[in-house]
Amino acid sequence: MANSPEHTPLINLRGYYAGFMSRLLAFIVDVLFLTIVFLFIGWFVSITLALLQNLSILGVDFDNLPYVTKIISVISDPYFISVFIFSIIFIYYTFFTIFSGHTPGKALMGLRVISTKGKRISFGRSTLRFIAYIPTLLSLGIGFFWLIIDDQRQAWHDTLAGTFVVYTWEARPDENFLKNITTDLHD
């Protein structure tokens, strides 16, 4: 059978703009990864605080160790927790995008973030892209869905930061989420 998936030739999609579903799946993977990281951090902090609380029950006097009580009050502060979470998410997205061109979710989906000139993005552009997520999110997600109708598949944060998300792998032309791209190739 010449049209079966086993005999369908691979099409090189490197450099083609990534579609909505590929990017959505990459985002879900990134969110799951960050959730696991935050669960581990939360578990570690709660174990540490429980240990310190048990030490105080056993008679350990923290009055002689004022830094311990200060650290506990800072760690328990909701503002500190908010800044800490924001910082981890910022570092996650900018670090991976700067140094490898993709987050782990994008790497799994075969996607890469590049500048409009096709180069690796800088720290400033990556930071701008991260900050540009805010209007994309505040628009109730319209900024994300914008990439469905944009010719270059740019969401609002991509347009504001001057970036593209492209495929970095080869794929079979009969995959549903690549249907639009492969029809463009045959035209």
C-alpha cells in the first residue's frame, strides 16, 4: 500500500511555523513539569517547617536563633510566595528559551523559538516575550488563539517580542495537526 503511514515519505518541516495544537501540547507539558517542580518545593518546605515545629515542641529554643524565626516568617509570607513562584516561572521560560531555544515542552513537541531573523533569541527578547504573555493572557486567551488566523502563526506575545515558533523535526504529511502545512507544500 503506497499510501499507508509506513510508506508515506517524511516531509522536512524544519523552519515551518508551528501550529496551535503543537504549541498547546507543549504548553501543557511545561505546565505539568512546573507543577511537579512546585509540588516538590512545597513538599520540601512543609517537611522543613514541620521539622522545625517539632524541634520547638521538643524544647529547642529559637529565641537564641533569631534568623530561623525570620526565615520561617519570610517563607510563610504570601507576597514572598507569589514573587518566588513568578521568579521560578520566569527563570524556567527565559533560561530554557535563551540557552536551548525551547522549553522542555517545546523540545518534546519539536518546536523552537527564534527571532524574526531566524537567530536564537537574546535575554532581552526572551524577557520581553515572557512579559508579553500578560496582555495575551488578559485578553481571555484571544492572544493565543490569534495564531490560528495569523499567516506566520504568531500569538500576540510573539508579535510583541519579534519571535516565531517553528518546527525542528520531520513529520508524516498525514498527521491531522499538520494538514494545513502539508497542503501548502503541495500547492
